[in-house]
Amino acid sequence: MAHDLDKYHNALEKYARGISLSPLLLQTLARKLELTLYFVSRALMRYHAMKMEEINKIIRELWQATYKGQDIDTIKIRSDTEPVAGAGTTAAAAAAAAAKSTFNYRVRLQLEVEERMHLELMMMMMMLMGRWCS
């Protein structure tokens, strides 16, 4: 009985040594892994965008239920990704860039149209005044 077990003692190691992967097979596997990483990254980005929409919907509903002022319609959270240096055009480069990307979150106030136009006019006047005074 012990003799039978000794025969299979190093079976996994012997099997692994007997397998040789061709360079073409390794390239194919690497490409498939790159594509998988790329599509998983894209799916995660879409999922993040969907969740941000849901969060903003809840915030908007709560804002409208609690805030009674007339100057701000709603607030929302905005997220932007910072571009990563070295992001190329291949799927692998895009996936690597997505994996390394960071999100910046900020709260935005959604103003009424009249208020927004007033603020934009004020900003333009300030810019013109700055140019005129320089």
C-alpha cells in the first residue's frame, strides 16, 4: 500500500515539468487577460456612474423635501477621474490606466436659471474689469 502512494507523491510536480507552453499560447492568454481586465474596468466605471446617479437622485429628493429657499434648486455630487500618464490606446494600457485612476468628488449647487445667468454676468464683468484695470 505504501508503495502505491509513493508512486503518486510527486505527480503534480512531474506533470507541471512535462508541460511546456508555446510562446503563441502565452501571447494569446496574455491578450485574453488584457481584454478581460479592460472590460471589467469599463463595467466598473459604468456601475460607478449608475450608483452616482442613484445617489444624486436621493440627494435631490431630500434637498427638495428639506430646503425651502428659492436660490438653489438642488445639490449633487460630481465625480471626475484624473487622467493617468502613459495611458495608451491598447486595451491593456486603458485597463491599467483605469485601475490606477483616481476619482475627485465635489458637491455642486444647481442654481435657478435667473440666478445662474446673474452669476455668469457678474463673472464676465469681473473679468472685463480685470482686463481694463491691468
